[in-house]
Amino acid sequence: MKKNLFDIPFILLTIVVSILGAIIGMQLITTLGVTPNTSVIGALVAMLLAKVPLNIFESLRSTHVQNTVQTSVSAATFGAANSLLIPIGIPYVMGRTDLIIPMLIGVSIALVIDGFIIYKVFDSKMFPSTAAWPPGVAAAETINAGDQGGKQAGFLGLGILGGLGGSSLGIPMSAAGIAFIANIWAMVAFGVGLLVTGYSDFWFGTDIDDLYIPHGIMVGAGLTALVQFVIIMIKDQKKIKKNKSSLNEESDEAETDLDNKPFTRNSNQVVRMFSIGYILYALGAILLAFVGGILTDLSIGMIILFVLFAAFTALATEIIVGVAAMHSGWFPAFAVSLISLIVGMLFGFPPVALALLVGYTAATGPAFADLGYDLKAGYLVRGEKENLAFEIQGRKDQFKSTLIGFGVAIILVSLFHNNYFSLDLIPPIDEVYVSTIEAGISSQVAFYLVVWAIPGAIVQVLGGPGRQLGVLFATGLLVADPIAGITVLVGVVIRSLIYKWKGKAAETNMFTVAAGFIAGDALYEFFSSVWKSAK
């Protein structure tokens, strides 16, 4: 593979596929309120382009290059849809079209910070490359099977057929695939959460959403997860300082992952990065408050509170969303943003400030999770850190590709958002955000959040930071998909039986079939969504 990947033909190719990704993302989020699994879709696009007998596509025969192109497609799709179009739709629904451009400026900054942070903390003790990151595994298995052919390609093809067939029958086959890959305990907690909310009317005679039970449990579990995160970082820093002192060394002690390979990001670097991230988010919140015109509407104390709280919720959202995505392949970005909005209402922020706050928060998390998936895919494609220099360079290439995807997303959303809004094509979640702001908040809601935060915290503590049971249980409660819950739990049982029957030797083939399930589900979801959108 050539040393300088980013020559003019490659950049042009990356821009073209990013444009397609951004258009698809905008179209689907406004018509159906969802975006497909773009990590796997991007991998399939790169593989197909590699087969085209033209010089411009010759470099795509490298699996590393395919992964890099796939990363840009994914970044553009999620960036345009989740991190940009959703936030700027909020002021439009409120009737404050004058706030659309200020919101776009603020969330564009948040999007780039979001991607930068995961790039800097990936392959650390808190966000290890050896963690599940299921869609990333699926993308990598897809790329490798396409490159190697033979037996693995057969297992992948079998999985894709199963994914297409199951999805056509209404079975969420991505959930089955993720159950084969992700942490089993996390999957059980997630699956139970999906079932509890989905059947709450039948079991409890009431919709637990009306009592804010899922939201309260996520508040408790999420805050506890953040505390656990801080405690681990403090302990690791003390350990590093102690080892430095005893060995009289200036360099940080190497921390190792589950395979006893050194992490490329140590705990000191993670703490520094999140500290820098908080400062960057605070500066972005100040700019957002300025261009949004709320500086003159708030007192000095409320401005300070707005900036500090907006930075905190942006950082907390990406950590909670990132942890959920890392363990389960699902992330409750919309729900966590809604929680930040509810807490902001309890602080007494006026409607415009609340709109800016929830838009800013909604912009963080999806890109963090999505790039985490892509970096996981790259880690597997590049040989799981067998060549450390290649791994680090590969990640740099992926981040450059991500920035191209982000840039394309920002440009296309700024150019075409009016086309969608003029046709009344608005992301459905924006109606929820605005109706929540207009309805106001009551002391009863605050009481519910506090009460149900307690069991959320307890479950998170009992599961420990490694399993994230509280966060995953809350994620399932907020997603509320009983069919997916049944699929996840059945998948966990089948996985356990396969391990008992065949042992760990079956893992490679099982992961490849699981990747096929996710890819087949993504393909079915993608084409059915495009068909519905076209109709």
C-alpha cells in the first residue's frame, strides 16, 4: 500500500462516497427518523468499488483502504443526520428560523470535538480496542471475508441470507448478531430492559414512560458510570505515579489489554483528553450562546450555569452513549439528550436556551459511537496491533477520512436543510424535544427522576464498570423494543449453547455469521427505507 494514502484521486473518491452517505442520512432521518448501520453499508460499498476495473478504484483492493473509505461514509451519514440535521430542526419546529444557522455553527463544532475525543481515547483502559463494539466487528468481518473468500466468505454469505430473511419477517437480525458478539451480561441486561418497557402495559398495567422510570434509571446509572469512570482514572494515575517513583522513570507505564498487548492510550492521556474536551465543549457553548443571542436574555449566573451545564451534558452524553455502544452496539442518544433537556428545564432555563442546549447535546454521542465502531473495524482489519506503527498510522488515516466525511456533512446540511424543511421533512424526534419544552416541567417529574435514579445507580454498582449493567438496562428501557429483546435473549442462549458444544474454537465462525446477520439486516433496512422514502 502506498505510503501517502491521501492523494488527490483518493480524496475525490472519499468526497464522492461521503456525499452519497450524507444524502442518504438526511433523507432517511427526515422521512423515517432513523439512519441505517452505515459502518457495514460503508464496508460493502468499498468492497464493491474495489471490484470495478478502473485505476481510480485500484487502491481499494487493500482492506485498509476499504476500511478508511468506509469510515468516511459512516462519518458523513451519521454526522449529517444525527449530529447536524436533528439539532437544527429544533429551532425550525419552534418557529425560530433565525436560530438555525447559529445552531448549525454550534453543533458543527460539537461534532468535530466528539470525533476528536474518541480518536484520542480509543484503545485505552476505558474504551479498549478489545471491547465488543459489535458493528465494528461486523464491518471488519465483512471486509476480511470479502478479501479472503473461501470458507469465511461462505459463512458471511450464510449470515447475510439469514439477516435478509429474518428482517423480511420482522425479526431484528442485527440484534441477534450483536448478541453473538457483545458482552453476554451486558446483552442480558439490555434484552431485559427492551422487554420490560415493551410489555409494561401488560405486566404492570401502566406505561412506565409516563412515570419517567426509564429516564430516572438512566440518570442514576449514567451518573454512577461517570463516577466509576473518574475513580478508575484516579486509581490508574496513582498507580502510574507510584511506578514512576519506584522506577525513577519519566515515561508512563504501559497498560495492557485483555490480550496482554499495550494500550496505545494510557490513563493520563485519557484524563487529559476529557479535560481538554470539557474545555472545548465549554468554549463551543459560549460561542453558541453568543451567536444564538441568549447572552442578553440571561443573567450572568444563568449564563455561567448554561455554559458549564452544556459542556457537562455534552461530555456526559458521549461517555454514556459511547459505553452503551461499545458493549451492545446500540446507543440511546435521543433519550440521553431528552434527559439533559429535562434537567435543564429543572434549572429554569428559558425556551430558547433549552432549544440550544438540547441541540448541542444531541450533536454529541452518535459520532463518538460511530467512529468507535469504525476504529474497532480498523483494529481488526490491521491485525489487532500486531504492527503497532501500522495500527497508529491506520487510525490517523481513519480520522482524516472522518474529517472529510464531517466536512461534507456540514456543507450539505448547510446547503440543503431548507429544501427539507420547506417540504415539512423534519426529524420526528424534534417534535418530541419541542413539545417537551412547550409543556414545561413539574416537581412531580423531578421526584420521579430522583426516585428511579436510585435503582439505576444500584444496578450499575452491582454490575461494576466492566459490565455496565445499569447503563445497558436503562438503554433497553429507553429503546423499548420487545421483539428485539426476545431476539437478543434467544441469541444469548444460542451463543451459550454453541460455546458449550464447540468451545472457543467456534468463535471465529460464529462472529462471521453474526457479522452477516448485521450486514443482512442493514441491507434490508437500508433498501426498504430508501424504497419507503422514495414512495
